[in-house]
Amino acid sequence: MNVLPKDLLFTPYPWQLESIGLSSGQNMLEETLFALANGYFGTRGTMEEEAPANVQSCEGTYLNGVYHSEKITYGEVAYGYASHNQKMQQVPNGKIMRLKLDNQLVSQTDASEVKRWLDFRTATLHRQIRWQSTSGQQLSLTTHRFASLSHPNLLCLRMEILAENFSGDIELSALLDAGYQFSPNKDDPRVGVLSLDDSLTLYQQHAGDNDTWMLHQVKDSDVKIASASTLTCSVHPIHTRQVAEKKQLGQQWQLPLKQGKPVIVEKYICYQHSKEMTFDALLNEVHQKLQNAKTLGWVALHAQHQQVASAFWQNTDVQIDGDPALQQGIRFNLLHLFMSIGKDGLSNMGAKGLTGHGYDGHYFWDTEIYILSVMTATNPELARRCLEYRYRTLDGARRRARQMSHSTGALYPWRTIGGDECSAFFPAGTAQYHINAAIAHALRSYYTATSDWQFMQQMGAQMLFETARLWLSLGHFNPRRDGQFCIDGVTGPDEYTAIVSNNFYTNAMAKAHLRFAVQIAAKFRDSDSAAYKLLCHKLNLSDAEIATWEQAAEKMYLPFDKTLGIHAQDDSFLDKQPWDFANTPADKYPLLLHYHPLVIYRHQVLKQADVVLAMYLLDDAFDQAQKARNLAYYEPLTTHDSTLSSCIHSIEFAETGDYQRAYGFFHDTVRMDIDNRHGNTEYGVHTACMAGSWMSIVHGFAGVRMRADGLVVNPHLPQHWQGYTFNLQYQGRQIQIKVSQDKVSYLLKAGDNLSIKQGAQQVHLIEGQWQVISRSLS
């Protein structure tokens, strides 16, 4: 028997996640982990036959970027509060393929053998079960499914039914279900609640011998949704009939089984939404896509899907030699990032991806600070698509700025889907003005990595300028601080400290934001003065205003405590009483679920990295000694109740030379979801943490930095590993880097010759040639 290490829930295979048997207490976790998505929609890894009543299950199929609005009810409301919540839109479940033999449901819950695995290489979920009826009839069932990466509206399922010791008939029900629901039993604001009944109005539905479709309209919205499916089978059904019961619609087939001869059933499901199309046009569109799917067939569709997945792994794969558990973790994380990220410029990535209903599917700053750190360096076209989404919601950010009494500029929402603020708790929502700096940081990182000036001219500059000008409306030159620029009444990344003056992270990131805006304005003016003048006219932006940006950046107040030699998190943080960690029971974490916010706010205690995050993002603006002192002070005060925290501490411990602690935090990050370390993965994966595992390797252990003057690498090899390999895209080049015990090997896979730095040493890369540089052992 394979005995797992006590902290691992799954056997650490390098290219798959495998589950043997059925643990009813772990079912919802596995539904999250085995979820599939392609950026347009996602569906949880639920059973085709549905879970029985005694096994807790959370069904869900979600459209990315599509939402329904619900009015937020406050016990006491004030001006400027977010008025409506936007909830990620669920659609009918098309995965149902229920088998009955002698009127017994064929289910993995009472099967003699059950194996389910997610293949990372192909983004495909497989399942095998062996089942026996009460009369001794044995059959094996194999299913395969994938959310097509090449045809984003398609979910493809294949079922192979094999009668092992009998010949006879079996009943198949293939359904669309528009009535599933889940009511969480946890009093946790992070969980989220989605409902088909509350969000969709049925317009029309139909079931034929092979095809099923439903047409819905999102309530209080112009959005129409078509959900449709079609079936094919390797044998002719003996009998067919239509099923319509409890909002489930579809076919029931009687299929002949012959001993030892498999019967193959394929089901293609198509989802599509539109505001502009009529229902008839929308229905015609999905019918055409389903017909095309049947014409292509499973083999061709899966081959096209695999081709996209393979290209992703060519760009993104990270190989770890020496720790199979971490190897499994990083690939699992990268796959889920790729599956869930919006790829159309109209959507983004939720904090839970497309794997669950946590946070109602909202987009946060997680995308720009964490997820785009990965995509900018590996798949920059996907980073651009997410930035395009922010551009398309710029008008909503302008509206929010006016609601918040700013006469100019744009304030992006803390949590949103469609572009309007959805956070009902403003101290840890709207007060986090640093969302603007996060988007500016992502723009700067993307431009540094790609030199995509066309994007900056067409979209990036406008976002950058509109968000930059907001800082001048928010802050002020404070005569009581010698004219330094101060920002009051904000919350930084640490949500255990709210509404403060001069949050260090916010001020430091605003400074970088303003400086970058000034630089881009100058480049724009010099490179295309006519287009620059048009943009300035459109924005009513003057040279004088840009000069104030530069002045604010130069005079930005950055709190510093000379006695401690550290940057103060804000003006009041260091005056507070430290939290009594020694007398806080383990079951009182996370603090937000066990203490009133005011109790938490009165103490020196952090939910996640704040000053330490600024040290990482602003890179060489601070020296190693400053970073080490800040890290030494703030980490002992940090609960890491947020899954966004461990990866940042891993990176900064690596940067300051404490590789043992860096490795510990990385280990916590990379298997956060696979091992359910925060106990809430059943409601969706933690996409920022997933991205953080890549950041910990590439930015932490490998010391990669993309700077204005070039690419820098400062590699370290954790003592538990024999080596590791990763891939980057930089300035149109594809680069592979291998770190081993005594050397670092570089391969320019594609692109023009390039010089980079390993520490202070210049490394000249020539396409197709390995460059091997010795590495001093750490």
C-alpha cells in the first residue's frame, strides 16, 4: 500500500492529480481540484451521475465575465456605498450522464474500484470505475472530459461502457440541469452564494432524440444565454424518450450491451451568451457549433485541445528535480491559472478562478499583482488580454471616482466583474485605493517585458494617466510634514489594519505609479506628438498637471522609524499594542472569523504582507539591508491568514539570503490547494496563491527581475533539490534557464541575440546555443 506523507492528501505524480476511491468528506475538495475551464467557462469536477444525497457536493458551471446583479441590503447605508453585488453567472449543468442497470444507479459511491485523475499535460479529466449490480452483473465505466481550449464554447464528454460478464440493456439519461443549487452551511463571508433560480429566467427549451437546448435571460439584464447538448453513440439505441422533470431536460436511451464489447457515448455541450443577438440567432449559433463538433469528432477535437495545452506548457512549464510533491504542486497550479484566465479581453480571472463560487466570482487586485506576474513572463498575450479588460471597464472606474468625490481620474473597484464596485465592506474594500497602483504596476511590468508600445498608445496610457491623476485628488502636500505628499484614509494590502494615514505600501506604489506615468507621457509626446495631443485633449490633461505628478512622486511621504530602522506600515501602526499570539488558540484563526474588526484594528497584527510586499514589487528601490530589517520586524506579526502572504515572504526571505525560511513558505504556497491547507479549497482554488508558487521559484529562488535596463538572474538552488528549469518570454525572446548544483544553463530558444546579467556577470545569449555559467554554491 502506498503510504503518503502525513501532510499530503494525494500521491505526488509529476503530471497528474489522482484520487482512488471516494472519501465523502473530501468530495467537495475534489470537485474543486478536478474542475475544468478554458477561460470562457468553467465547470466543477462533479460526478456525471451526480453525488448521492449523503455525500456533500457543490455543482457549478460558470461563465467568465457574465454576471447578474443583486441589490446590496445594508442595515444602515451611507453615501457612496456600493449599491449592487455582481455575481458570476451559473449556467445549466450539462455533465449529467446517468446509467441504470436493472433499475440500479451505476455510481462510484458503491463501486468496487474507483480511480479519477486530472492529466495536467492535456487538461483532461478521466475516471474509471468497476461496478456490480445486486444480481452480479459487472461493468466497467470510463469517462473523459475536457473544456475545449481550441473551441471555447465547448465542453466535451466521452463515456465507454463495458459489460464484463453479461449481455443486456442499460439505461442512459443525458441531461441539462437548470435546477441545481448549493447552500453553504458556513458563516464565512468569503464563501459566496450563487443561484440559478435567482438569476435566470427561462425563455424556451426543447429536447429531441439527440439534442437538448435551453434559452435563458439573466434577470434584470439584456444578457441571453444558450445552453445546448448533443449525443452520439457507437450503437443504435433500442428505445429513446425525452425527459423533462425538476428543471432537468434531455434524453433517456435504452442501449444494448454485448459482453466484452465497449459502447461509446459522446456528449458535446455548448454555452454561449450575447447581449446583441436574438434568441433565434443565439440558438442557431450553438446548433452550428455542436454540428461542427460532431463533424470533427472526439479525436480531432481532443487533438486540437491538446495542441493548445502543449503550447502553454512549452512556454510555462517548471521542472523541479528532487521533490515530486512540489513538482506536482507547481504544475497543478499553472494548469489552473491557464484554464481559468480570461482570454478574450472581455473578462479577467476571479480569485477562485472558474472552480467554485467563492467571493461570488469577483475579480480583485490578485490578477495584476500575482497572476499577471506569471503571464507577463510566460504568456504575455494573456497578460495583455487581462489589461484590455481593465481598459474596457475604465468608464466604470471614472464613475466610481466621481461617486467618491474625485472630480477627475479613475478609481478601479476593489472587487467587481462588470466594472462597478461590489464590496459592501468599505474599510477593506473601497478604501484599498492601491488597486490603481496594482494596475499601473501590471502595465509597467508588461511594457518592460514586451515593449508593446502599440498597446500603451491605444489603451495603456489612458488607464495609466486616469489612475495617476486620482492620487493628486486623494492626497495633499502636507505643510505639517515639510510639504511632503501625504495620503490619508486608505487601507493597504493588510486588511487587519484599516483606514489609516500614509500606508507605506500605498504611498510607495503611488510614487512608482506617478513616476511611470510621467515617463510614458514624455515618451508618448516625443514619439507621436499628434496622437499625444489628441489623448490629452480627450482627457483634458495638461503639461502642468503632469508636472504635479512628478512633484508628488518626488515629495511622496514614506513613513520611516529611525529607532527601529524600518519603514512604518502607516502613521499609527507602530504605536499600537502587538497582538498576543502566544495566547491566541490555533482554532481562532483566521482572526477575521473570530474577532470583531475593531479588536483586530487596534493591534499590531497583519493578515498578509504589506511593507514586505512593497519591498518585493519595488525591487531595487530598497537595498537588501532595508528589506531584511522590514522582514524581521513584520513577519512575526503576520498571521498569513491570507493565502496571498506566504509566497511574498518566500520571495523576500530568498532575496535577503534566508533560504531555509524561503523554502518553508514556498512549501506552504505550492500545495495550498492540493492539500487544502487553509481548509476552504472546496469553495474554489486560490489563484493568487497558485501564481505565487511560480513567483517564489522564479522571482525568489532564481532571483529573476525584469528591469528597464535588462533581465537579471541571481539563482539559488534549494538544498532539497538537484536542479530546476523554467521558461521566460522577454522582449520577444523565448528563454529557458536550468539551475543545477554548480552551474546555470541558458538557452535562447527563439528570438534575437540578447545579453542578460547573472548577478554582475554579463551572459550573451545566441539563438539555439546553450550558455553555461558557473554558480557559486549558497
